Amino acid sequence: MKTTKRTKSRSDLDGADIILGVTGSIAAYKGVALAREFVSAGASVTVVMTENAGRFVTPLSFQTVTRSAVITSLWAAVDSYDAEHVALAKKADCVVVAPATANIIAKMACGIADDALSCLLMTVKCPVLLAPAMNTGMFLSPAVQRNIKTLLDSGVNFVGPAEGRLADGSVGVGRMSDVVEIVAATRRLFQ
Ligand SMILES: Cc1cc2nc3c(=O)[nH]c(=O)nc-3n(C[C@H](O)[C@H](O)[C@H](O)COP(=O)(O)O)c2cc1C
């Protein structure tokens, strides 16, 4: 039987170790569909949720589609010498945060590490992709625009947000990109 050596540089996601960060946006439920797409593409997916993400979608949904434990706290029991966020950071091929709130964008831009996801994002050396989702006013605010520029300058990748109807019924920019676009942007990280 022919065996193929897996490399860290791949344009398909088969065999990739993807960390999916999920934050407290109304779009958090779409993260479940995204996790399922990554798994279907052959990736191994570990979900790291913020406490506020848990107000919108349960860890059980992610655990079911990824068939892996979901990380919701910095303080969970560790089964290795490294803290979990450090161990995860070492093996990750990329981190995708979808949806990415204004809050996590600000924490990344300012270097705040006060939960499992923000600690992980500060630790990883692999490519990071953010899919922002927020109300138009939030997205266009000087603070968010400044933070996005800071992160772009630091080499963080973005997909979206898109224009369209938002959760509050208004139409504008701020919708999280569709799952298919986030998957395509993730593939581009490996090219
Ligand atoms: C119903 C509801 C919907 C929200 N949707 C968003 C959103 O789409 N984007 C966003 O940036 N914040 C949103 N927020 C605010 C965030 O939940 C809040 O800033 C929170 O602190 C984010 O925490 P996290 O980034 O740690 O998950 C929403 C809040 C509520 C109550």
C-alpha cells in the first residue's frame, strides 16, 4: 500500500490540526457547521470556546461534531507537563477564530491573555485567521478598525466580515463570512 507523508505545508486540510476558537457572538452557532466542514475535509479539530460563547452554543454540539473534548477553561485538569493551551499551541497547524468578537480582536491587539483562547492566541506561532462578526456600528468603530489594523500589521489573517442582513434586522457590514468562504480562507493559509 502506498503511504503519503504528511507535511505542514498543504493546500488541502486532510490531516491538519486546526484549532477553532469560538467567541460570544450571535453567529457562534455557525461555528458548529464550520467545525463539521473541517472534520469532513479530514482535519483534526480542537474547539476552544470563551465563556461567553457558551451562552450562545453548547460545548456538547462541538464535541459531537469534532469527536474531541472542547476546551472552555484555562483551569481544566492537564494530562501533560504543559498547560493545555501551551500543548495545543505546539501541535496546531492553524487557528481559526469564527466568529471573532470585537472583544477578542481587542484582546489580541492589546496583548490581553485572560482566558484559554486569548492565552492560546498569544502562544501560537502558526497562522491565525479571524472571521469577525458584529453589528455594523461596532465593526466601523475607530477602536475596532484600529485593532484590526494592528493585527493585520502583525500578520494576522482576516476573512470578512460580509455585508448583509445582521441579527438585529439591519443591513450592513458585520456579518460573519459564510462557512464555505472561511474554509477557503483556511486552505489559503497553507499555500
Ligand atoms: C445577544 C448578544 C449578541 C452579541 N453578538 C455579538 C457579536 O455578534 N459580535 C460581538 O463582537 N459581540 C457581540 N456581543 C457582545 C459580546 O458577547 C461581548 O462583547 C462579550 O464580552 C464577548 O466575549 P468573548 O469575546 O470573550 O466571547 C453580543 C452580546 C449579546 C448579548
